[in-house]
Amino acid sequence: MTASSRPHGFTRLMPDGTAEAVTREVAVEMPVAIEINGLGYAVMMATPADLEDFAFGFCRAERLIDDVSECLDVSAHEASSGLILRITLADHRLDRVTERVRHRVSESSCGLCGIENLEQALRPLSPVAARSTATPQAIFAALEALSAHQPLNAATGAVHAAALCAADGSIRLAREDVGRHNAFDKLIGAMLRGRLGWDGGFALLSARCSYELVEKAALAGCPMLVTVSMATSLALARAEEVGLPLIVLARSDAVLRSG
């Protein structure tokens, strides 16, 4: 399978006008075509690592599955211009797949231009029932520990991370990808496959807090979402709707708590 990084040659330019040839590792970004039960569903630009985790998390975020048992098989296949990720879901979930494919086709043809499509863009979310018991000190501890769980970013400086953090701030699990959404899908998928719960902890993302990340967190039952950059207005509104605590602009010296 394709590596997650590869060497690339650059010319380093210095302020004094000198230059030198250098080689750096760069993160691999490629199209990953997602097929679900033989139907073309989406094409994502992603890092080709932890793709089985990605498949499970993507299907949960798309509301195609409610339980890990409903995803029967995942396989990745190399193609001329990327990868094909073939996913097989249980037969009783096929109605969800065909319904979402229908909406995706309409969105690609005319954009989010009708009431039906707008409702699909902002579908209802259930309130978040779980609660985090993490203290501010735990959040700062997780922020300090995150870099040690980002080997691909250490090599390339170009990928996002999503981490499952315990209530004391220790990092239990982390996933990386060039896309912040993909990284979170991979983390949620890994949790589904390992049947891991949040257990009073929280999610830490090296990204801005968009409404899509809030929705992924809510669907995964995440009790608190922490992001290193600011939230958008819609992210704040969606989080308030479902009772999801947000911590944003999480830096080593201070964080912002919404609400």
C-alpha cells in the first residue's frame, strides 16, 4: 500500500542570497474513492494510512451505520490515480446508502439550492448525553503530550491529528491525516473497531472547529471537543444546540471555553 510520506527535493533560500539543495519528507495526499456496496459514494483527498479506521468513522459520520457490526468488510485497492476504498455494509443499511447517494447527486448538480438540500446539510442531531470530567489542567496536559503522538507530522509538518484523551489528559489513541475531518473520522473509526468509550475524557483536534467536526463529535457521543484553533459561528451554534462543550484556541498558555 502507498506510504504516508515520501522524500522530495527542495531548494532552501537564505536571507543572504545563498541557496542549497535539501530533501524533506512530504505528506502523501491522494484521491480515495469510496465505494459502498458497489455504489460510488464520495471521493476524499486523504493520507493513505489507517484506511480501515477511516472507513468505519466515515460511515458513522455519514449516519450510514449505528454500530460497528453493520460494517461487514473494508478493502483498499490501488488504482492508476489513487485508491479505491470498498466498503460492504449490512443489507438493512442499504436504504441509507441509496438515499444519501441520491442527495449527493442532487447537490453536485445544483449546489445546496433547495429546502430539501438545506435540511440535508444541517440534519438534526441528538443531544450529547455524556459529560467530560476533565479539568483545565487535563486539557493543558493533553496539549503538551499531543506532539509525541504525531509521528507523521513530525516528519512532514503538514498533517492534522485527532486524539482520544482520558479525563486526566493522557492520550489513549491518536490518528493523523492531511485532512482534519479525515483524522477525526479515523479516530472515531478506531474507537468503534476497538469498542472504546470516551470514559469522561474528550477529543483533541489540531484544527479549527468547523460545524462538521462538531457534528462528527456529537454523532460519536463525544463529551467535550477541544481544538487548537477558533470555532466558526455555525460550529458554536450547533454545539450549543446539542449541549456539546467546546474548548477552542487551545494553546499552552490559555484556552477559550464557549458559553
